Amino acid sequence: MTYNLRPDEKASLELRGLYEKYGYKKYKMGKFEEYSLYASNSDFLSGDRVITFTDLDGRLLALKPDVTLSVINNTNITSDRTEKLYYIENVYRENRESHSFKEISQMGLEYLGNVTKQGILEVIILAAQTLNEISEDNILELNNMNYGVHLLESLNVKESMYFKILNAVRQKNSAAIKEYAVKSQLEEKAVDTLCKLPFLYGTIDETLDRAEELALNDEMLQDTAFLRMYCEALKSLGYEKNLRLDLSMINDIDYYNSITFKGYVRSLPGCVLAGGQYDKAMKVLGKKGDAIGFAVYLDELTKEYAAPSRYDVDAVLLYDEEDDMVQVAKAVAMIQQEGKTVRGITSDEDIRYREKYVLSNGNLVKEVK
């Protein structure tokens, strides 16, 4: 077929089929949520500004800035069963560059409830397959967030210094890490491990071996073994080529835990996919059960610098206004059966096309250039 779909349209069509093959069901939600949901969980959001309005019944509502919080809030799932959902939704967030709100199109899936090891692996595989659908030239960065958290918790530093070190690790700022670590009077080995954490990035075996060497406690060793288990499974399934590890990738520790990941495509400037386990978020919102999922930022897919199509349609059908309209419709259908886009015209209009057909005495004739 030669239909000219935008990258985001093409991806959403292909990914919908992919997710449904694994038993995920389409989930549709309303545009509005009670503002209190986002106000009480602002740390979960990428920004603290939300578009709000007062409903006719006096409730303060918001245009949803996030899908995952809405899914958690509206699910009745428990740890005794499993719910597998996918969605195509628009969210409304602040654009810090233009100081205005923007509508963002995203697609994703959520695996909720009784999340087994196999379920976690399935979601990681689907993240990898999602990137492959977008482009084979991609990288999926994987992490066990607990490794970094258990390192920081073992240091027993003041809460204010804890978050300063955490932010410095996220920013890969080794100078700031060392400064805060020295101020906290940490031992030399702990300082060295902290400074190396932001650079625990690379191929599977090399990065895991380095992580084991740097581990300061049994919990960190267990975290490394947990991550290695999934990496070995992914290697066996043929995903090693596009897989990298980044153990400095630490999301909000009040909501996320354990396995997290991000996806990139070489031809696109930003992160196109992000996700992981958010068991803590489920508990914060009073839900029984665990969860893992990811979002695909469809708007990012339109940023590829592709040349615009030279043509408006593949073909035009030139017909006379006196021609039988049923014959015209059948002629259009015949051209479409060849997988072509077509527009019927009664005169040579300013339309860019590859091929031209003429309806002559009820017969479809292709003109030769």
C-alpha cells in the first residue's frame, strides 16, 4: 500500500495490532479527572502546572496531564488477577520552552495486578518490539532502579543531602556527587562508588560485571542478579544487539521501583519510549497489586527530518460530469484495489500526482506520459 501516513499514524496502527496479539485490550478514558488526583501526586508528573476548570456541579476538574495516574485511579484490579490494557490518548502539559500548554499524543500499555516475572519480561519484550516497529536503528536502555536506591539508603546521610546526591546522580554530575559525599563525611569507598554510579552504562555483561564489583551490600548484589536474569532472557530471545544498561537511571523513588527503561531511535532527537515498574504508585493510590507499563511519545515520531511527499495522491481519474456516477465510483475502486490513493476530477486541477487515468465511454484508460 502507498498511503501517505505520518510516522505517528503508521506507528499507532502497527502497535495496536502488536499489543492485541499479546491479549491487551483497548482502554478509553475521559479527558477530565478530578484535580485532587494530580494535586496530591504532583511528584509523579513531569511538571506541576495543570489546566483546571470548575464543573457545573462545583467540582474542580483537570484536563489529564498523565495517563498512568488515571489508569491506576480508575482500575479495580487486585493482586489476585491480571489486567492488560493499551491506550491511545492525548495529554495536556506545560511546554517550558514556549511557556504555554501543549496537547501531546501518546500510546502505551499497562500490565496491572498479579505481575509475575514472566509478565515483566513480556512488557520489556513489547518495549523492544515497539522500538523495532518504529525503526530497527534503536536502543533500549534497561535498569534495576533498586540498585542505586539501595546504594543511597546504605549511606545514612541526612534527608536534604540524600536528595542532593540523588539529583546529582540523575544529572551524571560527578563533581557535585563528590562535593555532597565529602560534606556528608562518607568513607572513601562509598564516595568512589557514588562517583562511578552515573557511568554504569554500556553493554550487558560489561556493565553487570562492573555493578557487581561496586556493590557495597548484599541488596545491591541481589539487584544486579535480578537485572542479569532478565538480560540473559532477552539475550536468549535475540534482543542483545539493541540493549544497553544504565544503572544511573533513577526515576521518582516514591512511585517507581525495580525495572525501568527508556527507548531511543537514532534519527529522532529525544526519548520516544519510557516505562517500568510502578508498584509504589499503586500503593500510594490505595490499589492492591503491582504494575508495569510504558508510554510511546507519538509526537516525537514526527520530528524526523523526512522529505515531504512530492505528490498529493498516487493517481487522478479524469471524468466528465455527464458520465454515469456508478461507473465513476467503480473506476475509482479499481484504482484503489491496486493500493493507490486516487482523486476523481473533472478538469486538470493543480494536483500533484504520479499517474493519470481517464474514463472514456465507460472504460478506464491509463494515460502514458
